[in-house]
Amino acid sequence: MNNFIFENATKAVFGQGCVKEYLSCMVSHYGPNVLLAYGGGSIKRNGIYDEVCGILQSTDKNIVEFSGIMPNPTYAKVQEGAKLVRGNHIDLILAVGGGSVMDCCKAVSMAARYDGDLWADYWARPGVVDFEPVPLGMIVTVSGTGSEMNGGAVITNEELKIKTGRDYPKCNARFALMDPTYTFSVPKMQMISGGFDTLSHIMEIYFSEPDEPNVSDDIAEALMRGVVRDLRAAVQKPEDYTARSNLMWEATMAENRVIKLGKQTDFQAHMMEHQLGAYTDCNHGLGLAVLHPAYYRYICEKGITKFARFATRVWDVPADGKTEIELAHAGVEALADFIQELGMPTTLRELGVTEQTPMKELADSVPLTPGSYGKLTHEDVLHIFEACY
Ligand code: NZQ
Ligand code: ZN
């Protein structure tokens, strides 16, 4: 194992009924003014809004609403939230939603306490957070990103056409309430997208140095097998509590830093998807599903042993008679087959890329990560985009 320091400041409260049972206790540690942040209104249709408001009112909180947080939240929306926090002397931001709501709220929690240009100083490049962001709590309504238990926040600057994530431990929520039954109303393809995002996070960590036996890779394999099993079960029966609760915790485990310990990590597919999102506003998990097979076909021969191990340990590809290279490719094709089995898109055109999309400009805008097997150039990125056009 490489050296590491581990800390995760978020208290995770998990399970059916956890909001009803624990929300009032969780919010009791903060002052009276709560910013209730949510997305486009799904929480009003599925009853979560009424449940949460009822609990907040019973504890005498003043609720200020911050609604309409869009998928792929924008920097303009962050500034709108920060204005509300400042103007209403907010003591706690309560994010009720998925990755988009949670990420937007993390950036709001910083923006409200920072007088400078947050984008320039903390998103365009990493900065040192030498101030205290507004305390945050999360209620997860769609799982996948793992944002509930990390400091990551992915924000789109529409003017600059840049979608960038930063992970500031000071943005970890104080608490995260995770009731798997809250995710039952998520549309099927969004559920699949979230599950695939989780699988992607695990792969982005797994396919990086070091490759000697290590605890993080061992846990990663168990998690990947779990995501495949649980997604299959949840597609068959969306209200399968066992499958949905496993998917929810697998998402958290993939991104709460545990399986990153001692690993370099890659996240090149994420960098490509984020810029694809900046140009097309596509759905995050679906973008990853299109890119991953093309990316891994491109690099797997630079990490043959690990991709071969992926084939046998995650996909149960029989090793008999196959060379290591054949096994490595078989692992990537097993992943591609799974994406097809789930009915996810397989081309960029399905995500909104057209002949008018400036592909070279898009490829050139992708940050290149040092962690992959064989560092990519922008020409390689363009090849990968073209391979899945
Ligand atoms: O906006 P509403 O009406 O609530 O609808 C949402 C949205 O349309 C809907 N939804 C959420 N809960 C629901 C529900 N519909 C019915 N019933 C429910 N219970 O789901 C749609 C998608 O929501 P969103 O939050 O956008 O999805 P997701 O959780 O996949 O988040 C995606 C964002 O997170 C970023 C992505 O880039 C993207 O911007 N990521 C954040 C990460 C992090 N912070 O660690 C890591 C990830 O790699 C990712 O980049
Ligand atoms: Zn992701």
C-alpha cells in the first residue's frame, strides 16, 4: 500500500425511515435558519418535500427555499444560492436531491463565505480553503455520485464551457441521511445511470497504480461485482429494497475515499465526460457509458495484467486457453455487453453530439490525468471521441 492519511467528516445515517427518525436530531445542532435546497420538483411529486418540511417545522426552523437546481448545476445557480444564504443568515444548508443538488450546495456553502471570485480561486484551479463554509446536511434522493460523503462538487461554468470538479474536505456534509426507499421513484434510466456512475468511479480507481496486491483493489472488485448484481436485480424489480439499498451504499463506498487509499486513481473517463457535458449538457452516467468501452479498448494493452484480472474476477470470464491480451480485451467487451444489456446509449450522437459539435475544440478542452495506463494526449482523446461518434 502507498502511504495515506484517511479522514471522512460526514456522519452517514442509512436505512428505511432514517429521515423520519433522525432529521430533527441532526438539525438540532444548528441555528434556526435552514436553506432547503432541491432540484426541479421531483421531491414535491414523491412526498419527500412534505415529509422534510413537516419535520423542519416541528423543530421550529425557519425554512428558506432554494429550488430549481438543474442537472449539471451551473456557476450562476451557485451564485443565486450564495445570495440567499447571505441575505437570510442561513445556519444550515439542507440539500435534498442527487449529485447535482448536493454539489451545487457545496459550492454555495463556500461562495456564501468567500468575498473573492470563487470560480477563479477554487474551481479554475485548486485553492486552499482557509475559511469555514456554511454547514451542510444531505438527504439523498437518487444514488450514484457518492457526493453525500465526500467534498467533491462538479460545477459547470456555462460562459467558459468548462465543467470542473474539485474535492475540498471542508465541503464534506456534516451528516447524510440515506433512505433507499426515497430512490424508488427515480426513473429507470436515471437509476441505471447512477449505478453506472458508481461502477465508473470504481473502475477509475482500480485501473491505476499501484497494481501489487492491495486492500483498495480487493474492496473495489467486491464493489464492482455488487453493482453489476444489484443493477441487474433493480432493473428487473425497481422496488427491490435489497438491491436499491446495496446500490445506494455501493455508490457511497465508491466515492467516500476508502477505496482511493493508496491508489493513484485515473478519472480520465470522467474528465472526458465532464467536457462532453459542458458542450452538450448530457446526463453524466450515460456519457460515461458511451466513453468507457472506447477508452478502455484504447488503453487496455498498456495495463494488460490488470484488465485480465478485471475479466476473471469481476466478469467471471473463463481464463482457460486465453492469452493475457485476449483476456484483457474480453474484460472490456464484457463491460460493453453489460452497457448494452442495460439499454444505455452507445454513441455520442445519442447524447446530443452533432456534426456541428466542434470535436477538436472539445477534445482539446479535456484535462489530461497522470493516473492512467499510458497517459493520453489530446490527439488520443479526439480518437476516443471519434471512435464512439
Ligand atoms: O431535479 P429533480 O426534479 O429532483 O429531478 C432529478 C433529476 O432530473 C431526478 N431525481 C432525483 N431524485 C429523484 C428524481 N426523480 C424521481 N425521484 C427521485 N427520488 O434525477 C435527475 C438527475 O439528478 P442529478 O442530481 O442530476 O443526478 P446525479 O445524482 O447523477 O448527479 C449528477 C451530477 O453529479 C456530478 C455529475 O457530473 C453531475 O453534475 N458528479 C458529482 C460527483 C461528486 N460530487 O462526487 C462525482 C460524479 O463523478 C459526478 O461528476
Ligand atoms: Zn461520476
